[in-house]
Amino acid sequence: MIAAEDSVYIEKVMQGDTAAFAKLVDRYKDLAYTIALRIVRSSEDAEEVAQDSFLKAYQNLNAFKGTSRFSTWLYTIVYNTAVSKTRKKQLEMAPVDDELIENYTPDLSASPLDELKGDEQKKYVKAAIDRLPKTEALLITLYYLDECTVEEIYEITGLSVSNIKVKLHRARKKLHLELKRLLEHELEMIL
């Protein structure tokens, strides 16, 4: 099991085997980068956030109590580092048109996405996630791609459980809208 392997590597690092930390970095670097990218929206900044986060995790490994998975603890560091970087840059977020989203009901018929092959589906889903506001993109990524529980997302983000559920619900609706827009645009280009 991954959590047990993580514990072994953590113990080795604590005993002075600094090379063991590389195994943890290799295991979690992709999602750490993805989480950072969802928040800072720049590949260069996301790389910097991920590197800073791993450095913070290494320097504070003795603070890891093991009450949650190592990945949850690490992603909390990534999330907080990315939010801090965003605040420092004072990026403005675009307002969300909640009225449009709340009045939208998805068509229950088959989706054009169902017609696409696996790689094509992944391409469109990734593009649609990239169009979501950063918090919602992060929640979708953590919940569906990393399969974190709502409680783990709470630990990572500090958002309340009810807030996470509401934001996930809205994010799914927005994701559906974005996928529909992308697929309609693609169809127009073909025809």
C-alpha cells in the first residue's frame, strides 16, 4: 500500500537517508504541479510552487504526525504555498455568473463526449478544467483525478465540508457547460 511505503521512506529520511525523499518527490510531483497550476495558472509559477512545497515538506518532515496520508499533508503545503504566491501577485479573479449556472440544467441525452475515444475525451476534459475558475479546477482535480475524499480536501484547503460539496456541485455544472462549448466549437470547425 502506498501509505505504508510512504511511511518507510519518511522513516528513512528521518534517520538521515536524504535520498529516500526523492522517492516521495517522484511519487507526488505530478499532482503537486497540477494543484499548483490550477491555482497560479502559470507553468513557471507552478513549478516554483511545487519545488518550494517539496522543500518545505522536507524541512518540516518532523512536523508530519501521520494522522492523515502523506499526500494530504503535502498537498496542503502545495495549496497554501500556491495561494500565498497568488496573493503576492495580487491576481484578480473574474466574477462568476452564478445566475446562469444555477438556472442551467444539463441535457440528459447522450453527450457528444461519449462518442470520443479515451485520449480525445481526456484532451477535452483537461481543456474544460483549465477554463474553470482556479478553486473549482482544483476541487475537480483533487476529487476526481486524485480521488481525495471531501474530508481530505477539507484538510488540504481549509474550506468547510459543506462549502466543498457546494463548490464541487457548481464545478461539475460549469465543467459540463465548458465541455459542451468546446465540443460545439469543434463541431462548427469541422462543418
